[in-house]
Amino acid sequence: MPLDYDKLLNWRPPEVRQKLARKDTILYALGLGLGADPMDERQLRFVYEKDLLALPTIATVLASPAFWMKAPEFGLDWHKILHGEEAFEISTPIPAEGELIGRTRVAAIVDKGADKGALALIERTISEAQTGQTIATVKSTAFMRSYGGFGGPSGPTPELHQLPNRAPDLTCDAPTLPQAALIYRLSGDYNPLHADPEVARQGGFRQPILHGLCSLGIAGHAILKTVCNYNPGRLKSLKLRFSLPVHPGETIRTEIWVDGSSVSFRARVVERDVIVLNNGLAMIE
């Protein structure tokens, strides 16, 4: 079934209200591997209710609609939709608990051609329910294989950040647990690709894979640890491109370049020496 450009572009998912509890904030951080060292008091601030802080990357999972592009009215084969890029910008510190509202829209549908597919640029604004104050803006790019060539606009597309042409200034290794995807999915992404071996095999993977947003969160933690001294208020924005999936149990090495307030980064799996996150840029203060 061909892509219905007008239906996708004009559809607005219902707003999502989320009562963020301290347990949710803690569970998200545990899903990224924080708390592995019970004596590390800097990490404890994100996984223990005493003076609890929220990780900035939690913005990517807050007040988010379900995988709405899977709905039958769009006629899309969800197996052909990949998470290509992700970005977020923090407007005010994310609370560890509270009621939030997420409003999502399709900002653009880009036709890359019949042989290249199409892109859906999706934007979500997260605000505090009582005051209406914007907390964060999250932008995602969905790559829709086999849906190009419908005659839509060919751009614009998000600008790709180029990494510095020098050796990384810093590196940070993060081993992941074999059950990492099973923990992380409790933060809201229940796609069976990350839990069910049979679904993973149908998708061409030898085992369930780690969520891309979990890999993003691990890289964000590396930046928070190595550049921001675990001060979440310093990380203002982040964007990246997903390159390859991670298998739970692998080690993610984040390679970091620091140029003033601009922090470039990418991440690779140590065991396979493959880049899994690329063209990353975080802005700090």
C-alpha cells in the first residue's frame, strides 16, 4: 500500500498525560546501567529517592504516544520503519516527579526517492501539566523503507553534524547487562523486537536488540559523567544518528570531543568494533 502523504502529515495523536513518579525516574536510570557501583554517590543521585535527580535523556521517553505509525489506518508495514535520528532540547530542568503533557505532530514527510525510501520528521513538546511550561522538545526521524517515490517534497532534512578530524579527547566504556533491554522496555517501549527472540529472528537479528534510545541514554550518561561532572543542568541539548543495533551484554564505548560548549560524540560496540551511534552533538553550559 502506498504512503498516504496527507493523512500522515495532518494526523495529530491525542495528547499524552503522564504522571511521572519517582519510581519511573529511577527505573529509567537503572535501565541505562546507573547504580552498577553501589558506592558511587554521584550515580546514586539518579537511582535513589533521597534528593533524586532526573537524567536529561529521560526526555526521550516522557509523555510519548505509543508506536502510532503501526496503526492499521496508515497502511504501513511497521517492520520497514526504522528509528533514524533523535534530538532533544531541554528548556527547564526535568522534574523527578510530576504530571506532564506530551503533544506530538508530524513536522514533515520527505520523499528521498523510490530507491531510498521516505523520512517522517516527528516533533514532541513536553510541558508541565499545571503551569503549561515547556520542559523539553524532542525530535525524531523515522526512516520508512520502500515508501519513497510518492511525489512529495525532497527536503529539508535535519543537518548532519560532522565530527572533528582528530582523535577523541575522552572515552567512556559502559558494559551493558544481558537483560538490559528487558529492564529498559519498562520505561515505555514495549516493541517485541527487544524482548521476543522469534520476533527478532523475523527482523533479521540473531537475538533481541537493545533499544536505540537506550544506547542514546548510555552515551548521554557518558557525557554527563566525563564532561558535566554529573550535573544534569549543564546538558542542554543532544542529537545523533543511529547507525547499528547493540546486542544486550555488549560494551558501549562513547568517544567524545570537547570544543567549548559543543561536545561531539559517537559510540561503538567494543566487542565488534562497529559504530552504533554517530554524528552526535551535545550542547553544555
